[in-house]
Amino acid sequence: MVENVIWPAYLDATKSRAEGRRVPLDEAIDDPTVDEIAESVQQVGYDAVIERDKTYPREYEPRGRVLVKGADDASKTDLVQAVAAYVAILRD
């Protein structure tokens, strides 16, 4: 079973690509939380596990991460972009 990791920095509009953002700036979200990401992962149709005590290697403050289980049929890029779209919808 494939287990993907989604860090909040992947979706963060305040980060540059060099700092870890993986989605285009027009799809990025200001300061996403692991709760929003986990809810979006579940909306996409996968199981999500939140690990709050983890720190992205390019950051100093722990913001956590979300483990995505069972995403065998999607590439990581597609998964991250779909999650970013759902987080944006949740905020509206």
C-alpha cells in the first residue's frame, strides 16, 4: 500500500517553490492547516492520518503532516493539486 505525505508547506501561498510549495501560486492557500488538509483528503476519497508533532525539514516550527493511505491510483502531484482545490473550496 502506498502512503503519501502531504506537508502544509506544499500548499502554502506564502512559500516559494524553493521553500517547498508544490502547487502553482494561483492554486495555493494562505497558511493551510493539517485539519483542512485531512478533511480535503477525505473529500477526495482517501484515508488521512494527522501527525501533529512533525516538522517539515525546510521549516523550524512544527505544523504537522498528513499521511494519505490508499492513494495507489493517483500520482503525488495530482493528489496534492486535488487537495489544494478542496482546501480552497472549504475556505469559501
